Amino acid sequence: MNQATLFFDLDGTLIDSEPGIVNSIGHVFAAMAQPLPDAAALRAWIGPPMRESFQSVFPEEDRLAQALALYRQRYDTIGWTELTVYPGIAELVTDLHAGGRRLAVVTSKNERSARQILAGLPFGACFEQIVGASDDGSRRFKPDLITEALRRLSAQAGHCVMIGDRRMDIEGAVHHHMRSIGVLWGFGDRAELVTAGAGEVVASPEALRAILA
């Protein structure tokens, strides 16, 4: 794996973005007079496209559009700053880049938000490409995001590895017959990642470093 191009998920893999996402979801539910799900239910919203999560509560198109607009309103203002980098990630990414590895971020988060977040992180410039969901939502599922990353990098799926914390990351890799590594410090668990087809599952950035070496 020491020559493969590495695709990293963002939320739950590079950063703990739970506060900003959950607080922004709470803003939507309060504004729309909707009872807020419990904390465990809200954690499950982190990873999948936000449109799908909101659609499960607001199936009417006009209400869904309102919910998404309210979410973006708060997230774009303050939510994107409510995050921390997982311990060991900055050093891992910096060392991989210094060692000549090609790195990309492939996330279901809106691409503008992903670029804004990474621009503020000390290791953000290590990523050759940042691929996220399109503004109109037409590109938001992991298989399509990986397709776009492969196109931008002129890379072959067989020479890449997808690294992420949720089943969507692994399922996207499986769709492309790409190797995958599941990580356990984010929002998924081992059973979810193994069931999705993860080739490896690691519990720490140090263990990830060892596999990639």
C-alpha cells in the first residue's frame, strides 16, 4: 500500500466535527418546531449526505428545502468552526505528504465547506484534491464522489485506497473495486465497517500509519 493514492473521508476521519453538525441540526429543528432526536440518533446523521437525513424527517420538498437552507445558514456561519482534529492526524497527513504520497479528501460534506475547513488546518495544503458534494446535491453519494476524485487525479481505482469511518466510505470503495480501510475513532463501529466490506479496520492513527507503510 506504500505507493497507493490515499482518499480520506473528512468528518469522523480527519476531524471530529460533531459539535458543529449537531448544533446546526438543532438549529433547524428548533426553527421548524420539530422535536430533536436524541444524541445517539443525531450521531448517525454524521457521514451520510445531509439531504437524505433531513428528508427522513421532512419528506415534503418545500420543508426539506427550508431545513437544508436553515442548516447551511448556521453551519456556514459558525458550525464549520466547531471542530477538533483527531490526535495524531496532523502528523500522519504531514508525514505521508512529505514522503511523496498523493492525498485527497473525498467527503459527502458540501465541497465549499470542506475546502473552507481544510484551508484553516495546518495540514490542509497536503491534499492534492478536495472532492465534496455539489451545491445542487446532484453529486453527494460516495460512489459518485470517488468517481469525481479519480477523474480529477487521473487515477485508477486499483491504485487508490479509501479511508473512512462509516459504511458509506467502504461501500463507495467496494463499488469501485478499491481497497479500503475503516477507522474506529469516528462515528461508525467495527461491525458496521466489516459488514460494509472494509479490507482493514484500525483503532488509531498510529495503526493506520503502520498499515500504509
